[in-house]
Amino acid sequence: MVAIVYVHPDGREQTLDVKVGENLMQAAVDEDIREIIGECGGYAMCATCHVLVDEADLARLVPVAKLEDEMLAGIGAERQLNSRLSCQIVVAAGLDGLRVHLPLSQI
């Protein structure tokens, strides 16, 4: 298991132990983190699982793929350099302690 820190809009932190190979969206939905909707079930087709990755952690992630990049262009919140779709972040052992900030709204 890998510890992932979800930072809610009010600043409250929620740490989840996530299985290696699971994506951050599914882990959040399973734990009823309301800021992550995940309407498409993790296929990068809806952008309702947008998160902002701590800038210090960005280098630990695989680069944004073309499909994710296209979906991020249509997110409800303003896209930032550290915007990612949580369904496209698959947990690996090297991501222990990763911090992601949840937006106020996905739409």
C-alpha cells in the first residue's frame, strides 16, 4: 500500500492507503471523497476527477498523455500547470506521500 494525501478545498488532509496499480480516482471514489466524481469510470472521458498535484511531486509522475491533455482542456476549473486527471495517475511504490489538492468543483 502507498500513502496518498488528498487535500480538501477547506485545507483538511485525508490520507488513503492505496494499492499499487490502482488509480487515484478509484481510490477516492471508494472512500467517498465527494470532490472526485469520476463519471466515466476512469477512462479519461469526462474530466470529473481533476486534481492539482503538489508541484514538488510532479516529477514523480509519468507525463501527461495526449488523451489526458485533451480532456484537461475542458475541465470546469481553470487548468494549471499541475492539473491532472486522477484516473490517469496509477499508484506505484515511488509515489508514497504524493499530495493532490481537490478543486472546489469539477463542473
